[in-house]
Amino acid sequence: MTGFQEVFDGNVHKSPDQTQIELECQSSYDRDRDELARLGKKQVLKRNFGFMSMLGFSCTIMVTWEGMLVGGPAGLIYGFLFVWAGTLCVFITLGELASMAPTFLSYITGWLNVVGWQALAASGAYLCATIIQGLIVLNNPGYNFQRWHGTLLLWAVICVAVLVNTVISSLLPKIECVILIVHILGFFAVMIPLVYMAPHGSAKDVFTLFVNGGGWQTTGLSFFVGLYGHVFSFLGTDAAIHMSEEIANASTNVPRSMIVSILLNGTLGFAMLIAVLFCSGDITAESIIETPTGYPFMAIFVQATQSVGGSTGMAIIIVVLGICATIAFVASSSRMTWSFARDHGLPFWRSLSKVEPRSSIPLISILTTVTISCLLALINIGSDIAFNDVISLTINGLYSSYLLAAGLLLYRRATGSIALPNACEANPKIVTEGDNVAAQGMINLTWGPFRFPGPLGIAINAVGCAYMIIIIFFSFWPPTRTVDAASMNYSVLVTGFWILFSIVYYFVYAKRVYKGPLMEV
């Protein structure tokens, strides 16, 4: 009878090690569930991601070394180092927030983040589509470059992202682990032939030559205006936060994956930048800047390898990784949309907050995200300049949302308003279903397992906030001093529109249903 009972309980043939692993997994699951319950949220998504799969997700979504090829020479070495250090401070700060409350977002912060991520999903697919068009031009100079071709290619990339995020969504963590390996191996597959075959420039030109291509009054001003490309290459690090309800041991693994991905991608990106600058010859030459492919890195590849076929193979690696990044963009963007809709912050929140019961994925939010990307792609048919102005929300929206969250953390940290975990346990607060975080006055805001204590933490938070103010300020500037209607940067208009829209929506409807992050348990 005992044997049958053991079979029924599933305990036969289990070694002590297996039992210990199961207990650890159960302990991690209980901890994640309890942390969500402390925030008043029910566990409805499956926690399929671990540290390595989320590291792959974060590294893939940033595509930093690939961005050094796509982004051009703006900012050069010192601009990259400035952005790398600033980004690290920003996401140490957001990592501390994620460790405390992986799902917390306020109304304006939520709107800015949702809009920024929707724009990022569209921009990722757009980059892949136009690089593919550039490869067609490289291999067939007679190809007539049409914008509607790019829109169709963008839709094709989006279709791949939809397939992975819906039909085979359960395999996404394993896919991200594979992509992490491809991301690293692809770096060497591009770097080695580039460095070995290309003629090398002088170290003096690489490290001391500053180019004021925008005609600004000073080189320093040109330096800050030119940071845009580097900032874009580090975007998406907060994807781990939006996926936190699908990550085991989220309060630890989310900040760890963000910081490690910044360090890893920053190292690869810096190495690729040095290689490109040494191997590009005169990077301001017309043959590189005015290449018919639209992407200078393709001209650099051809110049280095003297082979169109070899250059195409190297560029295909970047296209593949770009498509993989778009898959992650859609995943993270849909989770951000779902999370904010769950708190009644978006129109049609009843539908957007639903989770498909069989797969435990926010299917409607995923389909909404890709639909928005496909609709935005129609703008590209009429004007690629107008499309670029719309997707300029990637930096403005995301960094504005980061600044709001980080600024509030810095204020509460400096005033001692964040409790230690032991203090919270000694003086718990009873929360009932239907309450909201705002109504509690953030009494339950306590430090998580990831934080930099004391003055060091305050200094990192302050540097991160100062960096974000600089980036937001210069992100609204045009690329050159002399502008016309076509070259003007309209991102301030687009960002202002969405902020105004969210405020109007709040006073017209949302204030009756949005009371801050809702307590579900």
C-alpha cells in the first residue's frame, strides 16, 4: 500500500538531490508569489525564464555592438563611454526599483513607457527591413529602392515576431539562450574578418579627431547632439522589468540580468566601435556616408573584404540578430501594455488585460502591439521622415519614464522613506483587496535584495538622473544647426502630444477607474 501511495504522490525513484532541487524551485516560486502578493498582484503568467534566458533576452534586445555598425560615427569613442557609464547608473537605479517592486508604474510613467515601447517595436522592425533593402541594393545596384517595399518587409519581420510570441511562446526562454550564443559568436564573425582584412588607420585619428558635422558653434555641443545613436544602442534594458512576472526569483534575477547585459553588451559594443574606427579609413568620406545602401557599415565591409558576397554574409548576421531583437521588443512591449491595462491605465483595459488561459500569455496585448507597428509602418509609405519622427518616442518616452521613477526613488532614498526588509516584517501593514498602492502612501515600499547602500547608492541615483536630463534635453535637438521642414526634429511635438493625450484621457475617463496599481489580493 505504501508503494502505491508513493507512486500516487510521485515520490518514487527520487534521489535526495532531486528532492532538494524541487524544494529550491518551490521556495523560489513561493518567494515570487509572496512578492507579487505584497504588491497586491495575482500570479497569472508562467515563470519560464531563468537568469541565463533573461540575460539572453536583455542582451538581444539591446543589440549594442550591432548598433555600433548601424548608428554611424556620432559621438565616437568618448560619446560611447559617456552613454555606457550613464546607462549603467540609470539601470542600477531601476534595478533597485525592480528589486523592490517589479511591477510598479504610475500613470504618466506608465503612459510614457507604453508609448516608448510601442515605438521601439516598430523601429526595430523598420531597421531590419531597411537593412534588408540595403543588402538588395548592395547585390543588385539596379534595384529601385521603394519605401513601400520597406513597409512590406517590416510586416514580414513583425509576422516572425508574432509567430514566436504566440505559437511557440513556451520555447521563447530556450530560444533566447540560443540567441545569446549567436549574439556573442556573431560579434566575432564580424569582428575578425573586419580587423584582419581592412587597412588600419592611425590611433591619433581614432582617439583625438572630433568632427563637428552638424555645423554647431562648438565641438562640445556637437558631441552632445551626436549622442543619439549611442543612446539608441543601449535602449531596451528595462525589458527584464516588464517580463518580471515570467522570471523565476525576479527580485534578484531582474536587476542581475540588466546589469550584466549592460556590462557585456557595452564591452562588445566598445570593441566593435574601436574596430570600425580603425578599419573604416576616412569615416567622413562620401563613399561611406552617401552609400546607396543607406547604411555606412556595408560600405565599410566592402572596403575591408573587397567582396560583396563576404560583406553580405557579415551583414546577414546583423539582420538575423535584429529580427531576434524585434521578437524581444514585441514580447516586452506587449507585457508593458498588459501590465498597465491591468491597472486600468489604458483605453480598452478590459480586453488588453486578459491572459489566454491555455498558454498564459497576454495574447490580445501581443496582437495589439504588432497591429500598432503595422499601422505605423504605413506612415513610411508616405514619408520616412514622418515615420522617424513618430518612432523618435523611443528615447523621449522611455527616458522620461525612467527619470520620473528614478527621481522619486532618489527623493525617498535621501529622505529615508524606504524601509529595510526586517523593519517591514516587524511592522506589517494589512492590505485588503481593492486598495491601491497610492492610497497606502507607499508605506510598504521596502528595499529588495539588490541595492547599493548608503552614500554610494545616492550618488549612483543622482548621476543617473543627471545623465537622463542631459539625454532628454538633447534628444529634442535637430541633427544639424541649419534645418528645414524635412530635417527638423519633431520629437518634442510627438512626445508632447502623447503626454497631452494621456492627461486628457485621465480627466475624461481614467480618473474614474485608475487609482494607481490595484491590489488584487
